[in-house]
Amino acid sequence: MSGSPPLVEAYDLEKVYPDGTVAVRGVSFRAGRGLTIFMGPNGSGKTTTLSITAGALRPTSGRVLVCGYDVWGRDWSRPRSCIGYAPQAMPFREKLSVIENLTWYGLIRGLPPWESRRRARWLLEQLGLEGLERKKVSELSGGQRRRLTIAASLIGDPEVLILDEPTSGLDPKARASLWSLLRRVAGDKAIIASTHIPDEAEGADYVYIFHRGRVVAEGAPGELIGRYVRYSRVIVKGSGLEVAPTMEWARLVEAGWDRAVYVTEDPEEALPRLVERLLKLGARIERVEVRKPGLAEVFLAVTGEAPEGGA
Ligand SMILES: Nc1ncnc2c1ncn2[C@@H]1O[C@H](COP(=O)(O)OP(=O)(O)O)[C@@H](O)[C@H]1O
Ligand SMILES: [Mg+2]
């Protein structure tokens, strides 16, 4: 979370579904302006937490305040008018056009028709969807539909934007451009978004790591990496690498004839020594990559499990 006062504060959320599944327990978080990401594998409780926060799913216990109002308290509409929510599969009327769908979302947010249409047009432009106004939603590509989903969540100009896996189903390049688009369009709103891909969470201002219904770590990405991971990974590719030895200053974690993987605290220092050593032992080296630790390594360090979709 950045320095500004939090627009969203959640305390000790718990959700037990009717079948007895405990989806979330003891989850607390805060989000101010900027991008806050919930990162975690499938089933870790991200969607449950987001939909409680958005006012779409009642928690079993706990409290969440948005724009200072209790989302599940008596003052029902005030926090909700402050929130734009895009569930993972935003319901659109598939046979109707892009502009009709978007305008309709504006109307149900309480905008007058002309204002709704004006804002819908503006958002389509902002999201690079101009020219698609008359297209049926069913005819959009995956990336276009994702951008329309974001437009729909922004139509009421909410202070808080809640987006569940906004990049799911997109290829890596489209994902990266969606995050930067999102930041640009959302300006200084508070955005809370989820992803199961650690690389994507590295672009956030603040990250909550979810694991089995709990938040197991939180912080700015750099902070988390610094706190939990001391090692970089050095990947050596070539042949004859089965001779690769482990050393005090570079620990061998994986070795095959065409690939050896080391972890080391100081890759700049270790790299030349490592190459020299391997060449002396008769290995042929084609390529050496240093992988800086990221949130995938943080997830591994904190949970002992590899994240899905990790690097
Ligand atoms: N409607 C439901 N009824 C019962 N269990 C559910 C329901 N929705 C989600 N769950 C379970 O709750 C846990 C958390 O799910 P979810 O919040 O969707 O996690 P994520 O979004 O991180 O994948 C999972 O074990 C999931 O199977
Ligand atoms: Mg989910």
C-alpha cells in the first residue's frame, strides 16, 4: 500500500461456504491508491476475498470497510457506489453491441442515459476499443473482452476498482500491456486485482500472497524479495554438464548433461569463477543465464510449494 490513507480495510475475514469448505480465514488487508495485487494459486481464496470486498458475497465473519463504510453493515449502498467490480467472467449480453452493453452498465450504476453513453464512448477510446462500438460482444477477441470488462467496471467512475484475474486467458504480451493500460486508465484510484502468476504481481505497489485461504506474506514486491529470498539462480546450458560440482559459493540444485542450475548469493562474483571451473572440468557452455529472484521464489520460500504458472 502506498502512503495515502487506505480506501479499503478488511479485518479478519472468514468465509465458510454452505458445504462446509473454509475458503478464507483470518484475512486482513488494506489498500490505498495504486495497484494492490492478491497473488496465489487456484483455490487459495482470492476470488472469495475479492467478492466479499466488492459487496457480492457475505462473509461468515469479519469486517470490510470501503471508502470508510462497512460493506456488510446497514449503510448498504454507500460503499457499493464507491466500488467498480469486475468478476472473472463479467456477464455481458452477448448478442448486443459493445456500446449497448457498456451503456447498460452505466444505467444500472445510476447514470442518466446521455451521460452513460458519453462515458461509454470515452472509455472505449481510453481502452483502445474505438471502432468496435457496434460489434456484438460475442464477436470480440479474448483481449478485447478483457478490456471491455475493465471499461464496464470503470463506468460509474468508482474510487475503488476490484478486478478478479483481469489477465486470465491472455498471452504474456497481452497480459503485460493490459496491466500498463489498467494503470493508465485507473489514474489514482485504488485497484485491487488478483493473479496466479508471480511475474505479474511484481508490477504491483503492494502484494498479498494467498495460500490455502490465508495471507501468508505481504509487502511491496522488492521488500518481499529482499526479506525472503537471498539467492539468485544461475542456469548454465551446454553439454557435458553432468560433471558440474557443487561449491560453497554456488550450490548445485539441478544437473543434467545439457543443463546445470546453481543458486548463489552473489551472481556477479560467482559467474566468472563458475564458468572457469566448468570449462576446466571439460564441460561445453553455450549459454549462461542469471535469474534474479522474484515473487515465485518468495512464494516457494514462504510456503514450500512451487507457485502455479511460476517462472
Ligand atoms: N461456492 C463455493 N462453494 C464451496 N466451495 C467453494 C465455493 N467457491 C469456492 N470454493 C472453494 O473455496 C476455496 C477458495 O476458492 P477461491 O476463492 O475461488 O480461490 P481462488 O480465487 O484463489 O482460486 C477453494 O477451495 C474453492 O474450491
Ligand atoms: Mg479465483
